[in-house]
Amino acid sequence: MSVEAKVLSASTRANVEALKHHMKKLGFKYYEEMNGWVTFGTHIMMNGEGVAPYDYISISVRFMDIDVDLLGFDLINKLPEAEQAILDFYEAEGIKE
């Protein structure tokens, strides 16, 4: 568990868990939390810095900011549903553009 996980409020933690569950249904089975960001990936790979998610969507839990790196067309087709799940998370958190 990262240090960041300890500072999230109970309501934010619950909202992240709901989002995590939804993203897992879409095929993003790997999860990482660090420095106010949560990342959902389809698989992990080794890079120069260690293990990192691949084919991923990262979102900030503090403000509306999203980073997406998807290579598979099947994943790209799932973007509308992933986008709605992320927007639902931000709405539950009271975060607006």
C-alpha cells in the first residue's frame, strides 16, 4: 500500500474502490496508486524504473486530469464506458473541470 492510500478520505477511498471495480470489468485488471494518481492497466511490463502498467488510464484523485496510453483497438472501443466511469468518480468527488 502506498503512502498516498493512507491520506485519502474514507469517501474518496470508497469512490476509488467503485471505480477500480468498474475498470476491472473493462479489462483493466492491474491497479497502482501513487502521488495522488490512480492507474488502471491491462497488464504490467518491466521498464527502466521497474514494473509499470501497460495499456493504461491514469487519473488524478484531486483534480480532473487524465492520462491515457492505449494501443489495442479493443481497449480504444471501451473508452466511452471508461470515460463515463471516470466522470462518475469525479462527480462523486465534487471535482469539476
